[in-house]
Amino acid sequence: MIVGIDIGGTKTHVRVVDEAEETIIADFVVATLSWQYDHTLIHPLSAVALIALFESYLSDQSATSLVVGAHGCDSPQQISDFTDVLREVFSGSLAVYNDAELLGPAAGESQAIALIAGTGSIAIGRDEFGGVVSVGGHGWMLSDPGSAPALARESVVAILRRFDRGEKTDVLGELFQAQLGVTSIPALSYEFTRRATMQSWASLAPVVFEAADAGSHDAVDVIDRGAAELAAAVQTVLDRGAVATAVIAAGGVVTNQPMLEHSIRRHVQAVAPSLSVEVLRTAPVAGAITLGRLLHSQSFTR
């Protein structure tokens, strides 16, 4: 058996494949917080709960290959720590990656920079020696440009700057006030700060695109600046030695919002014209299965 898991900030996608029969025997999505203990990957109880999601589909755990791509595994140490807790409860072959590293295999690209813009954002590639080169992924409050929380955060900053200049609130500010149930910009600032969680801020991202469609220059600028920062992350990955022929983008924001997609394409092509840009339309968990097949071949056909 091969098990592929894509752990995102909000959702976890599990796929179980019978390699001998070449059939998918389980494919489902659960809320990430439904199995994480204390909101962390590396708690032993989180590992137990994650394995329990698919264990009933296995006839022999020791003959199973498991590949996990996880949001929050942004460094070699984090990957090592998560691998260690999983090995305590899983006896088969195991490999852990950052979730962005599922994109290239899912798209059939062997040399790609993965670019995620969803509840978080990150750009990841590999150098000629196979070493991981990662830029971003530092969290929804401080960084992660182009992500849903960051778009909301930067929109509020733009709204406050307009207010401080004594200018009339545009449709972006009007829509944010309506969404947050307030009637002034100072109240908006307070309420947005009071609701400072990843999920709360991320839920406001559609409002940014609604405002852009309604003619808000501030909203258009926020979206374009987010895309430009993502393209700059791609350039930094290349500058640090990554080898790539393509950029594969995924994540709930870029796949669902054409305005951000088009802006990312434009900015990436400006900084790295030799790279193709593709938005992944298949589930990234397919990349975990591709990597799982390779792991399975290496582990059980020797």
C-alpha cells in the first residue's frame, strides 16, 4: 500500500492506493485541527491521530509506504522532528516533506519551484545537490505574502493609510467595515486586531477580491504587491542556487482567484522569463503518491 498525505493549515487530504491493483481505496479530506493535538504537528498524540485516519485501510502497516507533505515543516529540523514522532507509531517506509514539495511531482515536473499561496505562502526549490532552498513560510501574522491572511492584513493597512491621509474610504474599506460589523475605520482597526487568528483573517480574503472587482484601486494594489513579493521569493530561491525549469503554483487563493494568478504569472515572467508558470489543478496529494511510489520501489523491491 501507498499512503499520501497533504497537511495544510486548514485541511488534511489523505489518499490510500493499492499499488498492486493500481486503485485508490480511500481518498478523503478532514480538518487539520480535528487530529492535531495542541495545534502542533510534533506532539506524539498528533502522530497517533494522524496514523489512525488511514490505518483501518491497511492490511500490513510494515509493508506500506507513507509520504507526508506538511504545512509547518519549513526547516530540516522541523522535518526531522515530525519524522521522529511518526516513526514511533508507523512501522512502514516513511518520508516527510514540506507540503509545497508535493507540487512538482503532482504536476509531473522533476525540477520545479513550488509556490504556495493559501492560508500561508512559501517558495521552495532544490539545488543541484538535492538540498532544499526555501523562502518564506514565516507565518500569517508577520509574513506569507499573497496568502489569505496576508491579503486581509495588507488591506487593513491600506485602509488605515487612506484614513490617515484624510481621504475618503473607498469600497475596500466599506466592505471590510460591513464584514466586521463596524461603522468607522478606528473601530475596524480594533475589531480586526481583536480577531487576530489565521482563520479569521483568512476568511476576509474574498472581500479583497470583491473590492478589486468593484473598482478599488487599494485592493488591486494589495493583490499586485502580494504577487510581486511571491515572484521575488521565486527569484531569491533561484539566486540561492535552485535548479528549475518551471514554477508550479497552488493553494486555495491562487487556484480560486484569477486576478492573483494572472498577477503572479506577470511578475514571475518579469524576474525569471525562462521559467514556465503553471497553476496546479489537481490535488497536491497526488504528488505524495508519486513520491510514495518511488519510496515503495526503493524500500520493497530490493
